Amino acid sequence: MEAIADTIPFATGLFGMLTLMSTMFVRIVKTEIGSLRTEMSTEFRGIHQRIDRLDNDVNALMKHTFGIQRD
């Protein structure tokens, strides 16, 4: 009985440490995913702006060269 009584606090401590570490890991992963999402959103906005500018340039060239207005 004494051996079981000695292992219960150790097992409880081990389980508590495992819970703490897994909780911290999940929080870190969520934070990193959020920052990656923000960074990618910013980059995609930049790419969309470049495509819009390119589309405006193509429209201007089409109008100048062929007299055609693209939509």
C-alpha cells in the first residue's frame, strides 16, 4: 500500500505537467497561425493591387492600340 501512495503524487504531478505543456503548445500554435493568416492576407492584398494596376495598363493599351474599351 505504501508504494501506491508514493506513486500517486508523482502520477498527479506528471499528469499536471503534461496538461500544462499541451495547453501552452496549443496556445503557441494558435498564435502562430493567427500571425501567418495576417501576413498572408497582407501579401494577397498587395498582389491584388498589382493585378488591378496591370489590368488598368492592359485596358489603356487596348484602348490606345485598337480603340477597344475592355470591361
